[in-house]
Amino acid sequence: MHHTKDTIADLAVFGGPAEFQLPLHVGAPNIGNRDRLFERINGALDRRWLSNDGPYLREFEARLRELLGVPHCIAVSSGETALQLAIRAAELSGEVIVPSFTFIGTPHALLWEGLTPVFCDIDPKTYNIDPAQVEELITPRTSAILGVHVFGRACDIPALQQIADAHGLTLLFDAAHAFGCTYKGAMIGRSGRAETFSFHATKCVNSFEGGAIATRDGELAQRIRLMRSFGFADV
């Protein structure tokens, strides 16, 4: 039975009757085959190799590279860590232009790395960053553009790349919403200097928690791998 909400006080959050018996969530974890999951977990326990570039991580990275069509993919502990490592490895400074409509983790990663997020308006039809607005926000302190593919819909990648090239800026993408999605037939993950993914429990493909950086830049990938492992080159 649905109730008419006439005032704010009628809303459930303010004490009114709830519309649904159970909470509605944006996403629920995809558990998959539990027997296969426990078989894999037991394999890791039997090997007593639980971290530091183990066989499952290498397999995961290889499958990501194959799916995304990129030569380098580095798995990390979260989507936020992926953003931070990509930002630091790209040696950004000053200001970075980001969309005003995104998860708080996107500008947080910039703030953690000592950068200033400059919020850009979005295209009301796509909810993605508006390239025309980006150009107006560029200053001598701007070092990069950080686009976000919202709800699986890709940014206007060519327009952003053209702006970045014209002004000598780094172009990165937060692709946490877009794993497995495409732009004009090409998999998301191949654009800009790097694209980052999240495998948090709320994502369609999850590892309970986790993230990854995809890039075609071998030098950037090597720097990220070293940063992930405290500078050790053999783990």
C-alpha cells in the first residue's frame, strides 16, 4: 500500500510511514558460485600466499588486460587507492578539473595528494563533465583533467583529449561506474593517460574491495607498480 506524501513530515526519513518493507539499495553484491569461491579461497590458504603479487592477483590483472585491451593493468586495494596512485604517478600539481557531479571519492583523492579540485559543470543530458565548461576553467595552475564516466555512460573522450592536448594537460578518467562498458565500440579503460576502476562490493564485478589502474603508458605503469610495493621491483 502506497501513501500520499503531502509534506516533508510525511516522508519516512522524518518519521512518516515507509513505502517499502525492506531498504532499497543502489546495488547489491554479486556473490556468484559460492562453491567455486570457497575453492579459490582454500587454494590461497593452502599455498599460504595471501598477498604480495600472488597467483590470483596476476591472473586477475591478466584477465583485466585481455578484457580491456590494454598492455598494463595494476590491481590495488580500492578504487580510491587506484585514483591516488594514478594521480601521484602522473606527477600532477596545482589544480585539477573534475566534474561537479561525482562520488566524493574523486575530489578526495586529489585533496589527499595535495591538489586543488576545480569543479566543472556537467552536461544535463549525460550527467558527464561538459568539455565546453572545462576549457573556461583552465588556468596556469591547471595540470590535469579528471573525467568521470557516470552510470556507465562514457565522457566525451575525444573532446576532452583535444582540450588536454591543446593545453598540455594530463587526462585521467575515473571509470569506477564503467567497468565493462564501451565508447563507440571500444572498451572503457583505453583512454587518457590512465583510467581507474573500483571493485567495491557495490559494483557489478566486485572483489569485496579492490581497484585497478589501466594504462597504455608503460613508464607510468612501472611507476605505479613500484609505488604499490614500496619500491620493491621483485614483488
